[in-house]
Amino acid sequence: MLSFEEKKAIFDSYPELTATPVSMNRVNYHFEGSAIAKTMVVRFLHPNGNALIYAGYMPKEETEKEGYISVLEASEAEIRDLVDKALEYLKKKENGYEVGYQELWTNHYGEKLILQYDHPMWAVLVENGQIEGIFKSKEAAEGYLMDEGFLEE
């Protein structure tokens, strides 16, 4: 079982996490860059070595204590995997797409357009980056692309 110090060193190795001391010598770690209201990635790193890592991306019945998973007996690899998954989830917007997400669309002439998410809008771009159109939803942008004879690659 990893000690408090070993787990703290793991969490401290993530530059995007900010440590915040709380009661009973415990430490929370927040991700201020979260795209959703939830920012606490690590809850109550305790001197006994236990901590809870955010797992809101999992079904509630697979988590403990309000969407968190205990890592009392977890290995470093397991802890890093859980933190990485939590950060990946918290970086995504509520619709599930990160800013900059792209898809390549091609028509039967071989012409290519790029569908790109730029919160809160979707842009259709020509290969040189010039804007072809801006849409309020992915569905609207996809409808435009299909109407113009483009298919996702």
C-alpha cells in the first residue's frame, strides 16, 4: 500500500492540479481548468493513505461517495489511470467535445472540409483554415456538410 507521501507525490506531479489543505491534515486537489462545475479531482488525501478520486464519468453504482473511487490500496499505475481519466473527462465540455476537436469530411471530388468544435459553436473550415460556415450545433454543421455532398472520413 502506498503511503500518504507517495500518493501526495503522485498528485503533485500533475501541474494542472492545485493542492488545498483541508481539516484533519487532509489535502484536496482541484483542477481549475475544468470545463464543468466540478473541479475537485482528489478528495481528502488522508494521512492514512486513503484518498478519493473523481469518477463522475462512471455509472454511479460503480463509484463510492458521490462519484468518487477510493484508492486506499491502489497502485501508482491505478492511481495515475484514474487521475488521467478524471482530467480527460473534466476537460471536455458538457456535450463531450474538447475545444479544437476536428473531423475530416470529403466529397466525391476529393475536396476536403474540416468540422471543428470551437465552444460553443461548430465551424466548417476549408483545408487552409478559412471559415466556410459557423453552426450552433454539430447536427446543423453535419447537415450542411451532407447537403453539400460531403461524408465523414
